[in-house]
Amino acid sequence: LVIDDEELVRRAVMRALELNPRSLEALGTLGKIAYLQGDLAGAEAIYKSGFKIKPDWAHGHFNLAAIYINSGRIADARPQLVETLRLDPLNSEARRLLKGLR
């Protein structure tokens, strides 16, 4: 995702969520915007809200792990990466990050 105008994208995503509140793609984009803006707590909350829609959302687990890693919350990141790999065994980036946490 390349974001030239984060506010414009955020408004479009919010509109998409009004039309389809269960859109994991829109939630993922909103989480990424929050993350890129340095709002790690907001991004975490957004991804966690996605698990209420789809608990086995591999992309959400992976991104939540990245938030935890960047927040220094390694103990919280590990189970998210394990869950990512359970749901998406071919995710080489999750495998690489998990290996790096050991």
C-alpha cells in the first residue's frame, strides 16, 4: 500500500467500512494507516476488532505481531506469529520473524 494522502485514504476506508463493517481489507488498511502514523495502540485496537469478525485472520495476526515487535512487546508477538503460521504455513516472513525472536 502506497499512501500519498493518508487522510484521503482514511476517509475512503471509513466510507468502505460504513458500507461493509465486516470488511477485513478495509480494517487492515485502516490499521496500516494508524501504524504508519505512529498510532500503535490504535493499530492494535483495529486489528483486534478484526478478530471479532474473523478470529483466523492470518494477515491481522501477522500485523499485530509486527506492532508488538516494534513496541518491544516480544512476548506478545511470539504467539501472534505462531498463529499466523498455523493459519498460513507458507508465510516465510512470519517464519523469519519468529526465528529472529528466539
